[in-house]
Amino acid sequence: MNLDRKGKTFVISGPSGVGKGTLKAKLFEEFADRIAYSVSATTRGPREGEVDGKDYFFISRQEFERRVKNNEFLEHAEFAGNCYGTPRAYVEKLLDSGMNVVLEIDVQGALQVMKSMPECVSVFILPPSFEELEHRLRGRGTDDEASIARRLSKDTKISMTTMAISLAMGLHATHMFVPPTPGPLAVAGILNADLGMVILFGALVSIPVMLVGYFASLTAGKKYYYIPEDDSDVTEEEDENAKLPSALASFMPILVPILLMLLKTVGDMVASENILLSILNVIGTPAVALLIGMLLAAYTYHDIHPEDKLAWSFDGLVADSLRTAGQIVLIVGAGGAFGGVLKASAMQSVLTNAFSGLTIGILAPFLIGFIFRTCVGSATIAMVTAATMITPLIDVLGFSSPMGRVIAMLACAAGGMMVFHGNDDFFWVTTTTSKMDTSVAYKTIPIISVLQSLTALVVVFVLSLIFLH
């Protein structure tokens, strides 16, 4: 440190995930005696372990606003209801002592500092490509899909409408067609369809459905263009300290059950019998495979949070899981009861006689799913209701073969895709997490869901021509 000269201000900025933190850490490793890191002021309360004056200067909103009015910040912004700013006096004190000051901030903050201190040295970091930036954000494992979409939209200037809708409709497609999500899993059970075949053909149908959602989102993004404001109150330093599982550990509870169920399906096609196939036949049963997935998830959580003693009680993680799963169990149970009523009543004969002379095939489950999804809003209820109502008519509709039951399940899912609108919780999850205007959501999401549903119907129809005729 040289007390006879004034230090310099270095401003490091760039998109989230580009490597600003890595560069800052390297600078402090190489020049620890010549550089200092600026401490920001914030109106949010201190978190556990944070020290005032070291991690942040914790001040009231009234005091923050007073300092803004008196031009006491080099840059400032508000994220998620909390204010953050770089104190001018603190930085200038470090500079006067001969220390060089490093500011690691976003692009908007960097522009403010450059305006306040034209003599500063600004370093803007670019990723090698958009794909690499997305890969880094996902690799950190600290952001959910909505957060990643908002950050990528803000950093790349791609319309958030495109980001949000393509993400939502991609999730919508796999949610409807690919177990172990609740809807297709329940419908496969009701129709007694082979789960491995459902996974294979469900994934096949979901591919063109997702592509339709993607290309439709590009059109919507051009028509309703907007870039979200950065509303995260978590810094990249805090992200790096988050206790999260690895990507492999995160995917194992999902991939292992799917793999076991697929292996059971393949094993059932083999004529010979041996110990390995017998084991696969047991652990590949949906209930057992999903139990294994649940145990993997429980082990991963305990490994990450061994201090959470309430996780396995009815006041913790188990209770939250039961509340979520219980709703699905009630829906499936109600659907099964409804099917029993149909079979025990004269309604089955009425429906059988009504449909026996018609060759509507996949249109029956499709239309039932469409009606209930539009009216009720729940994709799971729509699929389960459609499956329950056609179960007594499996033979009449031509779905009695093993492949026919898979086709029937896919038709239930295709109809249950539309119309996706405001009576669905996920509609509001999409709009709120993406900060999308509600009017834009109503003008885009329902229409795209109809396009996806009709695409799925066409694909299922082609499959029925191939396998049922």
C-alpha cells in the first residue's frame, strides 16, 4: 500500500454467472495487500452470521432514502423490496488511504458508478456464448428455472415472454405425458396400461408438443416484448454459500424410478426367466420404484441438512410432502369411486349402447379431458376423470389391447392439455414468477395450450393408425 498516491476504483460487471466472483477472488488472492472490496449498505435485516460493517452496512429505509437524496451513494438499486447501495464516503476513504477498491456489481450499477466516477476502470465480462452462460447458471445449482429465465432474458435481451412461455409449456408437455408426474401415473394405473410403454410413447408424443410450444413462444415474444427487472435480493456470494445437492443427486430420485420401470418393461418382453429378471420385475413395479426414488430423495436431504431434526416429523418436510401428495391420492380415489359407480349402475349400458355404433376412438377421452380441464383447471383431475369414464368402454372404443390402453392414456392427456387458463394454479405461477402482465398471459398461454393439445391429438391419431389398425 502506497499512502502517497490515491488508489483506483475497479468496476467488475457482466451478466449473472459470467464469472465476476471468480475474477474478484483471483484478484484478492494475488493482490490482497493492495486491494479492498467495497461493503454495500442495505435496508434488509441481517441474516444469521452477518456482521454490520463487514458483510453490509444495515440501515433503515428512511436513512437510505436520506443518503440517496444527499447523493451519498455511487450507485443504488431496489431488489425485491430491499434497497442496496455503494457508500461514496466508504469508497473514497479507502481510495485516500492508497487502497484500490473493487466493485462487483450488475451492469446498471456499473453505469451509475461510471457516471459518478469517470476516472474508474470498468471491466465488463462477456461469456463465450449464450449457451455457455445458461450452462453456468444451471451448473451453479442455486437458481430455479424461473430465476434463470429472468436472468437470461435480462442479460441477453431475449423477451421474457418467450422465456416464460417456452419454459412453462415445455414443463406442461412433460407433466401431461411422462410419468412419474401424478397425472399420467394415475391414468396408467386406472387403465391398466404398461407404465414402461407409457413412458416411452409419452416422451415421444411430448417432443413435437414441446416444439410447438417453443415456436409459438417465439412469436408471442416478438408481439409482447418485455425485459424483466432484476428483483433478486440474493447476491452471487450468497448463492455460492447455499447448501444444495449436486446435479446428479438432484436427478437421481427422478431418473432411478423411471429407469427401473423401463427395465421392467424390457424384461417383460424377454421370454426367458432368471433371477435378474425376477428382481427387475419386483423393483420395477411402479410402487416399489417410486419408493426407492423417495428414499433417495430423503437420504439426499439428510446429507445436505443433517441439522434439520423436524424434517421427518409431522411439523416438517414429511408433513409438507403429505399435504401435496394427499391431494393427488384423493383425486385418484374419487376417480376410482366414480368409475365403480358407472360400472355398478345402468349408465355403463347406456354409454356402451350409445358409443357402440360410433367409431370415435381417441376422440372420446380427448373430449372428456378437454371439457374437464377447461372447466376445472386441474390437468390431473381432467386426465383421471377421462380415464375413469372410458374404463367401462375400453372394449367398445377399441382400446382393449395393451397398446390400445397406452393410446387411450395418451388421448386422455392430449385432451387434458387444453384449455390452460386462469383457473389453473400453474397459470398464476407462470405469470408471477416471470413478472408477466396478466393480459399478455391470457392472450398467449391459452392459445398455445390449444395448439399443443391439437398437436398431441394428431400424433396420438397417427400412433393409433399404426398400432390399432
